[in-house]
Amino acid sequence: MKILIMGVDGYIGFPLALRLLTRGHDVYGIDNFITRKRVQKVGSDSALPISSFAFRNSVIKKKFGKGIGFFYGDATNPKFIYRVINEVRPDAIVHLAEQRSAPYSMIGLKEANETMVKNIVSTLNLIYAVKDITPEAHILKLGTMGEYGTPNIDIPEGFFEIEYHGRKDVLPFPRNASSWYHWTKVHDSNNLMFANKVWGTKVTDVMQGVVYGTRTEEIEKTGLYTRFDIDEVYGTALNRFTAEAIINEPITPYGKGGQTRGFLSLNDSIECLTLALENPPEFGEYRVFNQFDEKYSVNQLAEMVRDLYKEKFGKEPEIVHVDNPRVEKEEHYYNPEHEKLKALGYKRTKDIKSEIYDAIDDLNKFKERLMNLRNVIMPRTYWKKSAYNL
Ligand SMILES: NC(=O)c1ccc[n+]([C@@H]2O[C@H](COP(=O)([O-])OP(=O)(O)OC[C@H]3O[C@@H](n4cnc5c(N)ncnc54)[C@H](O)[C@@H]3O)[C@@H](O)[C@H]2O)c1
């Protein structure tokens, strides 16, 4: 299959490209390296050192005998997207090329606008280019479990049957996001659903849980790390906790720590995306996958990091709760369904504890680097203080 990855230089895009190459696909990618720049803009950097894309690609060519067909450019430029789709004529496009940090989108109006415009426009460009050039191509779009919010009822995979005033229908499950970033994903989902209704576009809309971990088989084989962010803007809770333990700082859950989310390992995220690509929807189908493996509360994550760090180094990090910079429920019901990927054959490859253990190992090799990033871990971006900063 010819597969185009938009956002091929990112945390998920890079290891996904490696996996697809080893499975014999022709892999193409686009990126404008904006995550590298945005992370630097907030004073941070990937905790694991990552080489330039050109160097990565040269190593891949040597190891796998075949590289990634790379196009440098911005997904929000329609001419660029049309040119690439026309040149590659992909069977499938994986769209990962969006601003992916909730805190970044909440810094102020400038970042809110940037996130809103960039994310929605990139998806619309792709929708139109596929409709006009390769209408049979499969769009695999990364959304987030955060689109649903945390309702006090079970969360289905995209749609549910509802009865109101004696009549029944199957409707999209209500979305209730908790940052501008998460709302962009809701808007993308609506736009993809609409494109499917009008033009029959084949879409898999992935509601992905939080991805953790540093390793896949191919990362280990090539020695090429994927990025790993630990700062308050781009780092997930688990990434930040792991870094805090390594630099001997307290582990700092936000608020009460009862916030519960779905999680899956990097390797499992890549497995799921590969399964979705190799089992595409029919023309005219729009399907939603809830892509996560297990749910954990923030407190459970903190305790796992504490216990695993102690097991490895004999020293127990302290857990200190800090004021929650976000506006979110800190204790709530959470029960999303996730059966569709299992029906395609998805099985978990690695459990969270061994993944955290490996991440501690990998990050500990760069303790010095982490020490230099220590000032960017604690929260500085507050939902209620979101600023006008043009
Ligand atoms: N990592 C997670 O835990 C997670 C969870 C749920 C959903 N997602 C979604 O998955 C996708 C990928 O996430 P990630 O963690 O790999 O993010 P990432 O930021 O590491 O990767 C995104 C890549 O896309 C590129 N990019 C962004 N905007 C672009 C544009 N306009 N033009 C060209 N390139 C652009 C970036 O430079 C980066 O290399 C995102 O859409 C994110 O919202 C991620």
C-alpha cells in the first residue's frame, strides 16, 4: 500500500513510518517541523535527543533498504497538500499534523487562534484534496478521547441509539471537550463526518487515549529515538512524573488526582493504526474507533512511577499534589467502550508497568539533559488566566 503520513517527524508519526516500512508498505511523509519549534518556543526540548529528519531518513535507508519519501511543507497550505496528494496518489493518508497540546491552546488568544485555524484548515485541505484527486483513498485521522469529555454515562464508539419523546435514532455521541485543542478535534470530526455524507469519503476517525512510552521494536533496532516531551505544555502527566522522579523532584499530580483517562503504549498505538490501515473502511463508510487499552487515574500513574522508580533505584520519590491549572472534574465516572479494534485483532503488546520501567531506563541515560529542563515541568499555563497576547 502507498501510505502518506502527515506529521511524520512527530512522536507517533516517526515510529509509525518505521513500522509501515518493515511491513512492506511504500511510506511517504510530510512535516514542517513545527512541533520542534513550538516546544522550543515554550522553553523546552525533547527529553530524548532526536536527530534531524534528514539524518533519520539516511539511517532508515541503510537499515531497511528503503526510506521515507519526504515532502517539507505546511499542511495548512492547500497548494502544498494538493501537490503532494497528486504526486504520491496514496491509498491511505494518516493525518497527525496538528497542534497537539491542550495547554498550548490555552496560553492565550494567539495560541487559541493558531490551534483552531491550523488544525481545522489542515483537515479541510486534506478532505478536499482527497475528494478531487484520490476519492478512493482512506483518511485515517487522529482525534482524541478528550472529545467526549467525562460524562456520567458510558461512552460508545462514536454513535449511540437515543430515544426522545417516543422516537428513536442513532446519533453522534455528544462531545464535551475541555480545551480549545480538544474542541478543534471535535470540529475536525464533524467536518470528516460531513465530507463522508456528501462525497462518501472513507474515514477512520480515531479517538485516541493518551500515548505513553519510548520504545518500539524498530526504535530499538535503529537506535533512533522518537521525541519525548516532559514540559508542562507538551508533556503528558506520565511523562512529567517520570522525569520528576529521575531528577529527584517530587511527583506532582494536579488537584485531587482522580482525573481518569484511557491510555495505551506507543507500540500499541502503532499496532492499532497499522490494523486500521490494513483493514480500511468501504467507500462511503465513516467509522470511529476508541483507541486505548486501559484507564488510569492521575494518582494511579503517580503511584506506579513512584513504586517502579523505588524498585529500580531503591529511593522512593515523594508525591505532592499541586493546584490544578486546568478546569476539569477531579473525580468522576469514566467508562468508554473500545471493542472495534479488538474485533480487528488488536491485542495489547506491552503493559504499562514494563513500559514505564523502560522509559525510566531510557530517560535516566539523559539525566543531565533532564536537569536542564527542570524549570519547565511545573505548571505555568492556567485555563482561567488564558491571556490576550497578540
Ligand atoms: N501523543 C498522544 O498521546 C496523542 C493522544 C491523542 C491524540 N493524539 C493526536 O495524534 C496526533 C499526533 O500526535 P503526536 O504526539 O505524534 O504529536 P507531534 O506534535 O509529536 O507530531 C505531529 C507532527 O506533525 C507536524 N505538524 C504539525 N502541524 C503541521 C502542519 N500544519 N504542517 C505540517 N506538519 C505539521 C509536527 O511538526 C510534528 O512532527 C496529533 O494530532 C495529536 O493530537 C496524540
